[in-house]
Amino acid sequence: MTLEPVKFNFKLSDLPGYEHIAKKDLHQKVSDFFNDYFKNMGGETLIEMNQDTVVVQWFPVSMQDTEAAIQTAVAFLQKGETAQGEAMLAALHERYPDHAAILYNYGMVLSDKSDVKKAISLLSLLAKLEPKNSRAWNALAVAYNRSGDRQKALAALQESHSHDPEDPYALRNLGGALAKDDPEKGLPYLEKAAQLLPDDPQAQYACGLCMMQSNHLDDADAFFQKVIALVPYTEYAEKAKEARTEISRINMRNKADGQLRPDAVMYCLAALEKFKEMGLQKTQTITYEIAMLGRSGLKINDPDHKYHLESMDGEFTGMQLLSYMYVGLKQLDPELDSGIDLEKEYEAALDMFRQESQLHEPTS
């Protein structure tokens, strides 16, 4: 017995490559596109194309066909064709309002689109229908968090974790939520999530950040290095590089015990003398090269580790390069906040440099 048809409405402009299709080929191309996706769904399909929309009427034969339709919608989402996936899930939800897979996937789509009120409604219904579904509670927590309700988000995450303590995404989200108030409470969950998700940059970065906030600096640095290696040209990598710079600054101050670092003072003095001879343009070239090198982190507390530059001959320690970069930035823009805490060392070196300059000035 054939079930009532499900009507899917798609915008032509949402179809991939639509703008490059010749008008004479449009109907055939659109038909081929949807037939390709709908061919494994069973039942029968009728495609109608209007001026700016495509209406696909699908006639399922059994509930097994409905499951195939849900998988087709999910396939759209996985390929990044979100508009088509959402259109299918919206139509399927209207026909099957209590179907768990539809509630979950459609709720996630709406949450990602920031339609959180509707997302919370669908995912709350799913959690009510399947109270032991950890993924439902985790998705609901994400929607609550996006709505700004941190308390409900935390409660939903704890519910998710209680039903599946090994779910790495629930662990990651729960750890992150707890760490906002107390990093030490969130750390065990984030460590376990990072262990279960070794190739997930979000899990690795979150664990590193929590480690850093808990003052486990060496462990945090190892996580940030892993993030940079996993996804070197992403926002997560940039955040990891910034965190590594901050760790270096903290370590430097801890090692100096709040006092001046003599090596940094002498490196700053050497930089002032060298840059005076080289001039502004050469100073800029060297400074920018060190800045680019430093984005991956400089080992400023390891005097045995040496670096080379294209713009300046010699071997340099991480502390030496950091000092040169600081002086160079001060030469280029004295008001610039470089994010490096070498102000006292620089001022001490500057006083020495001025005194030496006065000694070498000709007397009248």
C-alpha cells in the first residue's frame, strides 16, 4: 500500500553549480541531480521545476523507504549541501513529528543555524522520547549553550555523560563547561576526551587551554604543539601559537623570579647596537622574520637549541631572537603592544645603550 507523498521544496539557487548551468540544460541537469540522490530511497519520485524552485514529490511504499529518505537528507548535510538537507528534514518532520532520527538531525541543523528556540523544542522532545539517548542530551546541551542558558546546558551535559561515560564529545563539552568556573574540575573530562579524540583539534586545544589555566604549562604546551601539527593553517593553530607565546612569557618570568633576566638585557643591548648600524629597513626585515618564526613558538629557556635566519647571519637562541624581535618592534612602533613581557629588560638595555652612546660622543 503506497503511503501519502512527501513534498520537498528546494530553491534552485541552492543547488551546487546552479549559476553555471545553461538555461537549455537546466531542467535535465536538475532532474539528474535529484534523481541521483533519490534513486536509493525506494518508492516513486516526481520532479517539478518552477521559475526559481524545484518541488520533489516522493511516494514511499514502506517505512523502510522513510529511513532511506532520512539517510539521503543526512548525505546532503555531510556533503555540505545544507539547504537541501534541511529542506528534506523539514518536510520529513512535518510528516513524522516524533521520529527520533529526524528530531536529532533536524534539531542539529537548526541549532547550527542559530534557530535555537526551535532546535531546543525538537531536541527536548527527543530527550523525552528517548531519555537514555546520550547524543540527544549532548545536542540539547549545545543548543542551550547557544541560547545563553549555561545552567541548562550543564545539566543536559551531565545527563548525557550519565548515560554514556565514554562519549568523547559529551566529555569534551562537559569538561569545557565545568572549566569555565573551575579548570581543575573540567580537566579530567577534557583529558579523557583528548585521549579518545586524538585527531580532533578542538578536543586537543580545549585540553591544552585547561592545562594552561591549571598551571600545568609543560603539558599544555605539548597539546598546543599537537594542534599546530594537526591543523597548521587554521584558527585553532593560531590560538595554539598565541597560547604557546603566553606560556613562554610565563616561564620566562618564573625563571627570573620577578627579577631582570641578565641574558635578555644583554641581548636587547646587542640588538639596539646592531639595529642602529643596519638602519630601519633591515631592522624591519629581521623583526618580521623572527615574528613569523615565533608563531610556532620559540624555546626561550633552552640555550642549547639554536635557530637560523635568512636575514641575519649566525646561530641564535630562542631568548636571543625574542629579545631582538622585541627591540625591533620598539624601533618600528614604540607604542605597539607586542604581547612580550621584556619591558624592564629593554629599559635597562636602553639606559646602557644611551650611556655608551654618550661616552662615544665627541667632546667640544
